[in-house]
Amino acid sequence: MKAAIMGAGAMGTVLGAFLTRNGFPVDLIDSYPAQVDALNEKGAGVVGCAELTVPVRALLPEQMEGVYDLVFLMVKQTNNEASLRALLPHLGENSTVCTLQNGVPELAVAEFVGRNRTVGGACRWGATFVEPGISELTNALSARTVLFEIGEIDGRITDRIRAVAEVLGHMDNGKVEITDNLMGARWLKLMLNCCMSGLSSALGCTFESVISSEKALACTSYLAAEVVHAARAAGFQLTDTNGLNTAEIADFQTKEELERSKGYIYRNYYPLRTAKASMLQDLERGKKTEIQMINGYVGAMGRKYGVPTPFNDLVVKIITDIEEGRRRAEFGNLALFVLPELQ
């Protein structure tokens, strides 16, 4: 099987290193020349919760040759159009594109490559870009019961999705869950991205600063609740993975119930407390973020189905202001959030 990772950033580098080391080599494709050069010259380096350097084959998009049987799509959604147009000539009739991106990208990807070639899933681990060729794995793989939750758009359990699971299983002893509720898995990952990546980027800080602040941590609960309520209104039931209970996170009416919600988020992110969101790294480099595909997507779905999303909308506004030079990414932005009074 000829396979590739399209988008060898932080997550793609880590995945490529583990798959290659464990007997399933993949091409790492990225549009950043310095990244491609470093990967070819020094190998894919992983630091943090794992320490390894693995020789890999890295390519610029224009250097791709032949047809890939399987491609893991890991570029930022802001780069989807250019990346998928470059990829199309290298897909056969029976090729599979598995999007492991943030947000809920499956239908948009399918518009480019065809629904018959599209599957998707959520990564239940994190990574941060360190420098060209080196990424930090921000949580121990052994601490996760599930590393990937993948599925078909229509929920069928097919030979194709089993084959994708077998490949991803090379990362760490087969910790791949095939789901018949892909959209539920996607919305769970979206909830996590919105409540922590979105807020920490708006506040210009690591995850640790968020979970160490009672007000910021409370904001994550409100952000998460809006995602869950929007998903339910759209007809999706979020999956519960790695000890998360989305009902107990989202359905709080009292101070005691809010504390329970905050506890779930704190426990989930304490092992990742040193991480810095990729959106914040984009802001620091003056690049456009995926905010419209993450918190912005929740706001759009909320408006469609009549679910208020004021916390997610405010995160979008703050990050858009930062992108356009009207505001700085700083912890003082927390003052813009107003928490409701609970009994």
C-alpha cells in the first residue's frame, strides 16, 4: 500500500515518525520547504512525551509521483483547496483520503475528492511544532485508551475503514476505535478544540494558564456546553471517549454542576498543560488561523438551529481582531468574558 500524510506539521510529523518506525512507511508531504528539507536531512524528530528520530521521505506537493492508495489529510483547513487540488492527480478510483483535521471537514473534503473516497476521524492526542523537523508530543500515548476515533461518513463499518484502522494502529498497539457515529466523534473533538485551543489562543497562553484560572476554566465549560447544545440541535450525539462525559460537561445549571463540568476539562487537559495551541502559533507567526472552522463553525450551526453561542462568538471576534491587528493575544482579554450568575 502506498500511503502519505498530506500536511507534515506538528501532528503529521509525529504520526509519520511513529508509523514509519513501526513498519508502515509513509511519504510526508508539506508545502513548507524548510520543513521538508529538515525531515529529509535529519529525520522526523519527536520530543516531549516520547523521544525518537526516524528517517523519513518528505516531499513538496509538486514532487509527488504516482497514485496513493491512502492519504491522511492533516493540513490546516485554510489550506484545503490548494492541498486537495495538488493531491487529486495522485488519487485513483479506489484511493482513500482520511481527514484527521480539526473541525468537521469531511463533507468539504468530499466535495473535492468525492464522497466515495472520503473517510475521517479525530485524533485523541496532541502535538506542538518546535522547529522544522521536530515536534513535541504533548501527552503520553500510554495514558490514552483511544488514539484515533475513525469512521465512514454514513456510519457503515466497511472493509475500507478497517484497513485505515489497521494502518493507524501502527502508532501504538492498535489504539484505534472504529465508530458508527463519526459526526459524534467529530463534534467531541470540536468541543475540545473550541474550549481550550480557541480560548487559549484568544488569551495568548498555554493550556496551563487556562486551567489554572478559575474564570478561564469556567469559560471553557460554557464554550463546551454551547458546542454540545448546537450538536444536539443539529441531530448529533457526541461520543464519550477517554473518560469524558459530555452530558455532565454541558448540562450544568448550578454552581456545583459547573464545578463538575470544570473538573472534567481540568482532568483532560492537565496532562497537556504545557501545550500551546496551533492557532496561537499561527497568530504569533502572523498567519490566518482556523478559527472560522472551529469556534466559528459552532456559531454558524448555532444560528442555523437557534442555539445561542455567545462564548464561541466572542472567541471568534477576539481572534479575528488579533489577526487584523486590532487587538493583542494576551491574558487580559479574559476580562471581555462575562460569566452568568449561578445558584
